[in-house]
Amino acid sequence: MNSTIAMITFRAMLGRRRALLLLALPLMLLVLALILRSSGENDIDISADVLQRFGLATLLPLLALIAGTGVIGPEIDDGQIMYVLTKPIPRQVIVLTKLAVAIVLVTVFATVPTLLAGLLLTGTTAGMAPAFAAGVLVGGFAYSAVFVALAVASRNAVTIGLLYALVWETLLGNFAPGAKSASILQWSLAVTDSLTEASPVKSSVDLPVAIPLLILVTAAGTLLASYRLRSLPVASAD
């Protein structure tokens, strides 16, 4: 990991309009949790539904998409990445640094708000709040790796990422069992399911299957991003 690249990337991400989205989405979750708690509509079923549908299935992939594509995509599009590529820095180090920044952003803006929302809704009941936070955390690694790889491989990374998150994991996941089982969402939910006794939380994938798949996807995304960046010709800066 390169500290200089990390600092530049953090400054760029938190200084752009993306920062507004990074803040807006978790604030919506926290406000919703506060409203439900104030109105008394925060029983275990409703709370689990909110944390799963809003926290795990919506907030996490959207924030990971913003962070994963944002840490490197704009630099590739405007050619600024070439200034980094001409430095004596291994390209896998560049990718790992960008990925680390994306994961930190997802942790701060998705994992922590999910934990806080869970505590607002259920307190320590059934350990549901930390369970969902853990699911968001491990899912954040996989999503970030996938979206960083997409940003390096395609200029249409945001569109492809939205199609994946909204069509594959959300739309098809509700109707096609195969698609539902082959999704980062369900693998992350398996981690949550294993950490809470709350009956409404149920994944279609067993934990012994989910963990290796999360690791595999994270590793594959990182390797693909490194390979694609390594094959990116410096001459294209012109």
C-alpha cells in the first residue's frame, strides 16, 4: 500500500460531489431508524427487514459502487492515472491502495451507520445490530473489489455496476433461485445469519459456502484489476 496515493485518493473522494452521496445514503438509513423507533414501529421483523433491504441490499452496494469506481475510474477517464503509472510503483500496489481506500470508505459510510441504525432499532436484542454490521463489512470487501475491477476494465463501470446490483441481485434475485444464491448479498447475509438468533434473518446460502465465495470474488476482483491496470498502455495518456 502506498500512503501518498492513499492520501490523494481520500482527498479526491471526500472533496467531490461523491462525498454528498456518501453522506446522504447512510443519513437516510439513520433517519428512517430514528423515525421507526420514535413511532414504536421497530419490532424485530420490521427492524430486520429495514436492515436487510435498506442497509445490506441497498446502502452497501450503492456505496461500494460509488467508492469502488470513484477511487480510480475518474483518473483513468481523464488520463491522470498515467502520472501514477509512470512512477516506479508496482501496479498491484496501486490497485491494492485504491481498493483499501474504497474499503475504508465503505466501512465508515456503510458498516458504521448500519451498526448505529441497528442499535437504534433493536438495541442489543439477538445481537442483530453487530450481525448486520459484520455482514455489511465482509460484503464491502467483495463489492469494492468487484467495482474497482470494473472501473479499471470499463469506462461504463457505473452503469454495469448498477445493472448488477439492481437487476441481478435485486430483481432476478427475487425470482430466480440460482441468481439469488450466486450473489454477494446472499453471501453477506449468510454471515449475518450466523451471528444472530433473530428468526427473520435467513440466507439462502450456507456459511461454509458463502465465506469461500466472498474470498474468491474479492481475490478475483483484485487480480483482474491488477492485470488490467498492468496492461494499460502509458501512451494512452495522449
